[in-house]
Amino acid sequence: MSQHDVVVVGARCAGSVAAAVLARAGRDVVVLDKSSFPSDQLSTHVLFGGGVDVLKDIGAFEKIAARDPSYMQDLELSFDEEVTVREPWGGPVGSTSNYVWCIPRPLQDAVLVETAREHGADVREGWEVLDVLWRGGRVRGVRAKDPEGAIHELHAKLVVGADGRRSTIAARVGAWQPYRASKNGRGLVFRYLDDPRVDTRDNATLHQWRDGDSFCMTFPSAPKPRLVALVMGPASDVARARKDPEGVWEEFLRRHPGWAKRIEGATNLSKLRSTADVPAYFRPSSGPGWALAGDAGHFKDPVIGNGQRDAMWMGHTLGTMAADVLDDPGALDATLRRYEQARDEECLSAYHFANGETRIQPQSPVLIALARKAARRVDPDPDLSDVFQRVRTQQDVLPVRRLAQGLGLAVAHDLRHRPAALPATLRGAVEDLRTDLLVRAEARAKRFRSTRLIRGSEHPGWTWPAPPRRPAATVPETGAPPVAAAAPVPAPPSVPAGREAVVA
């Protein structure tokens, strides 16, 4: 048995950042991770400015910058090869990080582990956490297996679960089942390649093409000239890509000419990687002596690429808030609840934004009309890019008056060019506005662990897997709550046909 201030389970974006902040504050921190680093992790790779700011704060920035990443300073959005908008990235208030990075996870996560160690955290690789320890109704530590198979008990004032979507800590504290969730409509199919335009402005641009029901993207990566080429179409594309990788890739190139032209001439192509298992959710993320950070507590559809940024934000915020109250259980528990509330307020708008982006349907004529107007700007400021960069929320960037203006422009365009499409444009605009108003109302209400699902945002049809099984040799101590069963989650209200269809 050993005694510590904090045990962090998981040493990636959230876990290493939390450990670095807590250890920097003088706390005795142990980090346990099943992996040995460098270690790969399925990811959309993009790290927005808020995450870069965290790297700067904990001292990891220079180490990653030394790996020669591309700095994406602009965003370019193309809608059905009809309208293209190009904008610079803005940075969060007070930040100089007005660019975006795309760092392969083996490189990035190894740097995070190294940084946590530099601050004094004891990072133990190859350790598997089996269970949490309870005493008097509080989590008091973990039981874990070291790389040689020996079982250890590590006692702590706080256990942080930063161990991903299949979080052992979430399962053992009874928080496995989300209290709200939404099924994804899109899947991810991507590969790495050497950028044929490495010395051009394109290598400093995050490109996104919105063609029909698919989003195609290119992310200049690290080290140069590596590039990530990604397609997020219907989730059913993933099964086809796994069966016939190169055939489906050639199909993508034919279907998306702008994207195909961007990567034409690329060399050193990797194998295809893919996933369709990305439902969004919120889990209860604080309790007596425990907290969840990163994907363990909240996950949003990766279509907006904000997972890493939010995981680092959670780890940094949790570590900062908890460092001074670890010695007072009552103050610690109240602080952990405030952390969870802050997490929800920080992530809620982006959660709904991603839910909207994952729908498999034609692009909104209202958004296209606004993009068409924006494309005429001579010297644009950050605008739509602010939503992805999390400088402003979707509701801030697209207030009701601007949506109304966009509807007027879309109606005028339909009357001039495609009058038969006008009824669908009006129906879609009304439904999207109703959803938008519900999202605004939820943000104002600031309910804690709200289970009120929002029509038009949260999609039905998801199923939750069983939690990781407790090892037979592990017996909960007296006072441990039961592992949460897979309780049913309320279904959203019925919606008009055609607006909520998602591909299984």
C-alpha cells in the first residue's frame, strides 16, 4: 500500500495535463496507464488554440514545436463546389495561439507524459487499474496490476479517471451510463500521406469540403510534409472501407474533386484507418473523492475536431481547481461538482454544434447563403472559424437576426435559381431555428446533469455497451456503490421524417 495526494488513471491529453498542473502545485501525483509511450490512439488529430495554450502553460509547447509541425493559420470551407470561404483563425481572448495544429498522437502524448514527469508526477506505464478502493462512502484509491503482474493498492485523496470512453473508473464509481447521449451519423475514414503542396499556402490551411452528404478535410500535420486526409461521410462508409480500402478511397476521390485535387500527387500513403463508433455523451463526472476528465466524462462527435482541446481544458481546469482543497474532503467534493458544472457550460454549445454537423443531410441553404455573402469580403476577419476555434459559440456567431438575414438571402436565391426548392428551404430553416432557440434556452438555464434532450440536436438509436467486467479476484470494499446498470435513457420527442435520419 502507498499513500498519495492524487492518482490519475490515464496519461493522455486530460490525464497528463491534470497531473502536470497538480504536481506543479506541489502535490504527490501518481499516473497509471496501460500503454507504454509513445503509443498510438485513434484521433482526428486537430488541436485548436485553447489546447495549444494549455501546452504553453505546462511547458510542453516548445518540445512539440521542435517536431516541425505545420501551422494552420487559415480555414477554407467549400460548399458543394459552389461557394468557398477563406478566413484566418482567431485565438481565444488573451491568447497568441491564432493557428491550429495537427500532431500525431504517438508524438504528442509522449511529450505530455514527459512533461508531467518533469513537473514531478510519477507516471507508471504498463499499469492496469482493476478497481477503486472505498472507505466510508468515498473513493480512497485504486487497486492496480503492474507490468510484472503484481497487485498494488494506491491510496489517494482524489482519483481522476482520464481513461477514455471505456473508462474503468467511470464503471467502478457507478458513472458508466451517460445521462444524455446522441448517436453519430458520420464515420471517419482517413490516412496519412506526404503533402504534395508542402511549400505552399495550402500547407498553412485547414481545408474542409462539404460535398453532398460528406465532409472531406485535409490537416497539414507533423513532421512536415505529413498530412492527414479525412472523409466523414455516412457511417456506413466505414464498413465498406474496411472491406475494400483502396476501392472506396478511389470512390472518394471521384466523388470529391476539390479534395482530390488538393492531395493529387501525394506520396508515402499509409493504410486507411476508420471508425463508426463515436456516439456523443455526458456522464456524471464528480463524486466523493473522484472525478472524470477528457473522454471518460464527456465526448462529442469528432466532426468538429474539438476532443483534444476539450480534454486538455478539462485536465487543466480540474487540476487547477482541486490542487488547493485536496486536504479537506468537504471542500474537495464541492469543488469537483463546480468543476463538472464548469465543464458542462464550456462544452454544451459545442456538443450541440457537433450533433448538428453529424446529420446526414444536404447543407443548410441558409448557411450557404451566409457563406456566399462572406465569400465576397475582401479582408475577412475570423467569423465561422471562431465556432471551431471556440472563441465564440455557434449562437454568438449566428444570432437570430443573422439567421433571419441568411434565410432572406436563401429565399431570394431560390426564387431566382431554383424555385422548386423554396418549400424545403423554409421548412428546414424553421426546424433549425427551433433547435437553435432550445439550445440557447438550455445554455441560459444552466441545469446540472440535465436529461432534457433537445429535438433536432440529440439523435436516437444509440446503444451503450456493457461496462468493463470487474476481475473475479477483486471484491468491492464495504460502502462501495454498485456498478451502474445500463439504465434506459429517455428518447427525444418524435420529429418530422427526413430531418433526423441518421445512418447506423
